Amino acid sequence: MKQKLAAIDIGTNSFHLIVVGIDELGHYEVVDNEKEVIRLSEGSSGDIKIIQEVAIQRAINALKKFVGIAESYNAEITAVATSAVREAENKIDFLKRVYHETGIHVEVISGIEEGRLIYQGVKQSVPTNNKKVLCIDIGGGSTEFVIGQDNKIIYANSLKLGAVRLTKKYFPDYIITQERIEKCEKWVEGVLYPLIDLVKKNNVELFIGSSGTIMAAGQMIKYLYDKDNSGSILNNYVFTFEELKKIKTKILAGKKPKDRKKIKGLDEKRADIIPAGIILLSKIFESLQINEMIISDYALREGLIFETINKKTNISLQKQNDDIRSTSVLKLARSCNYDLAHCLNVAKIAEALFEQLSELHLLPSEYREYLNAAATLHDIGYHIAHSKHHKHSQYIIVNSELMGFNENEIRTIACVARYHRKSHPKKSHEEYMLLPKEWRVVVQKLSAILRVADALDRTHKNLVDKIVVKHNEKEVQFFVNSSLQELEIELWSLNRRKALFEEIFNKKITVYNLAHD
């Protein structure tokens, strides 16, 4: 990575830092990130009028820390401020103090610009597949609504609805009462009303949510409904209105913050403002008739990075952004610096097998993408060590940011990559058993195919560039373009690797030259 950039998001509730490294193609990789809960609006009630001295000092201390981190990477800093600073009567004094004490030039962006940057960030993490989407980002002081399709923004607006703002207005002492809940809900309904027809007229197909309140809701729902798989990956996680209602009931049953801190999956620092946030989110679902929402782990700061790279490097990332999944897979493969030509050839063979064996494996066609990703990444474990490299590949994949995939998909890809050699899937394997039963079946079938594909390029010489597959009741026949003498090592490897395939599909493998009659 030749160049480093840092983006700072100065929000109402919290400040965020992200540091990325950029290669010559404009691909970027997150090298560090940090978050500090600041509460810029502390001391105000409802609308943010004045940023108090105590909050200014917290902000400056956090920004000094962020500057130190960015400078350790020699990263150029871009910083933006949103709702709290945007509305503060003393914002000029605040910005001067920040510059004088930290050296950071902070740009105060409008709500519309905030929404545009959020949309840019979200598009990098959630595949939208040419669908019309509504992105909803609930912050501390405002909520951004952006309707878009691919690279076009159709509508963007910023409403003065935020978890901190509503808390200050309706729950100033953080105590929950039914009367306060009803007043808050009524206010939110009124503010949201103009959006209802707009969303209907635009025929929105996907609803994507980002930032604190929505991430918190997703995490609590994971703990409630997915106890065996409640890891930290929330990107592309989908939750329903019915699930949200159950979380809302649990949250509003906690009269005081100390009661809400007991809720599994909830960050204790958010216990005071989560009631207002969850009331807001629930009313958004209800008013806009949302059945389910996809979570994006990326938002404003990632959009800011995207924008900065485009401006400073003169490299257009839009084409890369059109296919989030394959871009993130290839980026990870390149970063591990292994034999990419071999891995891509194995992926080609694996995809050919997948397509021609569809009547045998009975998997949906979109699962081919998981096989392709696992094949592309199956050898990246060599980056750590040759010995047990299949296990290292699994570890790297699980712990890397494969954007566009949800947690089950990432774990599936990692398991398939692991099982390209050595042990078959077993109940004693932790990562494998973390998957739901139906996903474990997918791992078995895709691993069986990948083992065969990898064997057919054992020499890394791309000797099999065409394969035709036929099958009958007893066997699967592979017809290849090379002579069997040329494929001596590949056939030896196939003989060692075919057991899982023959076990899963209950058929023997035989190999012929394409000229075979």
C-alpha cells in the first residue's frame, strides 16, 4: 500500500476515525479504526444550540488521539462534521478551537451532502443488484434518507430525528414512561409523514440501514435469535420488523439505563439513548411499511474515503464499486501474494463443474459465487505458513473484511477453502459447526467440488482449460482437453482428493480425454 488516507466523522453522539492504505489501482484496505463516544450535545435540551465547554474538551482530546493515530501511518486527514456542529450557534468558535489545538481543518457538511456520502459508503458494502434502494442512517442528531439506484441518487433528505436529540427532548433524565413514549412516537410520526408517499411512488425494493442505532438493533436481534452465531459481523445481516418489535419491547421494559444494560448485545454506553433510537427505528419501519432491513457496516466515513480517493488519485472506483463481492475477494487474494493465476484457474474449473453438475448437487445457481470465492482464496494461507495452509486460509477469510457478504456467507467461503485438502468436514470443527445445518450441507457439496478442481491443476500449469462432465447412475465422467499422459500428476492428485466427492454424491469419478469415443 503506497498511500494512506484517514477520514474523521465528527458526529453528535460519537467520533469515528478510519485509516486506509491505497494501492496503485485505487483498491483500499482498512489498516486502523477508532471510535470515541463524545456526546457533543450534552448540556443542551432537544435541538442543539450550544456545544458546551466540557463537550468541546472531550472532542479535542479525542481528535488529538485520532491525529496521533493518523500521523503514525503518515496518513493525510480529511474531517467532516455533521448535525451537532452544523446547528450549533458557536460552531465557528468550535472549529477554530479544533484547528488551533489539533491542526485539523473540519468541513461542516449539509444534511444532503451527508446523505450523499453515506450512500457512497453503503454501496461499497451491500450489493444492490440494480435495485432501487432506500438508505436510512440514524445518527445522534439527524437521520438521513437517500433513495438511489446504482450510481444515481433520486432523493436525499436529512431530518432532525436522532437518538440523542429525541432523548434530550423526551427522556432528559433517561427514565422511560408510557406517556413519554407516546409523545415521542407521535412527534416522529409527524416528521416522517411526508416521506410515506415519496417512498411508495419510487417503488423502493431494498431498505438498507447504517450507523449506531441500527447496528445496535441488529446486534441485539442476533443475540436474541441467533445465540450460536452471534459474532461481530453485522454487514449484510438482515432483520425483520417482527424481530425489531421484540427488541423494542425488551428495551422499553427497562425503565432506567441500569435495567437496559442487562440486555445481551447492547453496548452499555448506548443504554441511555437506545429507547429513543429504537422508537425512531420502529416508527420508520411502521410508517414506510418496511418488512425487513439489510445492515451496512459502511456509512459516512467510508463514503468520505471513497470520495477522497476519487479526487486525489484520479482513479475511478465506480467500476470496482459495481461488483463489491468480487472486488473484495480479489483484493484479499492479492494482499496475500500467492499464486493468483493458479487460484483463478481452479476457480474456473470449479465453476465449470458446478454448472455441469447442477442436477447432482441441486444447489441454487447463486451459490456458485461462494465456490468461486473459496477457490480464489483457497491457498492464501501460504501467506502465513506452508504447513496447515488450508487452516490458515480459513482463519484469514473469517477475520478479513469480505464486503458484500454476510456472516454465514463468509464462514461458508472460509470452510470451503479450508476443506480443499486434508480433513473432510467434521462435527469437531468449530467454525463448521457454527453454521446452520443447511449451510453445512452447502459446505460439504462445494468442498467436494473444490477438492476435485484443485487436483486438476496440481502442477499449476493450467493443463485443463476445458472440461466436459457427464454422469450416470454409477459414475461421473470428466472429459478433458489434455492427454492423460500429460495429466499424470493431476490424476495422481485427483485419486487422493476424490473421496469426499464420491462420498457426497455417491458416484465414482472417471477421467477421459475429450477425443474419447
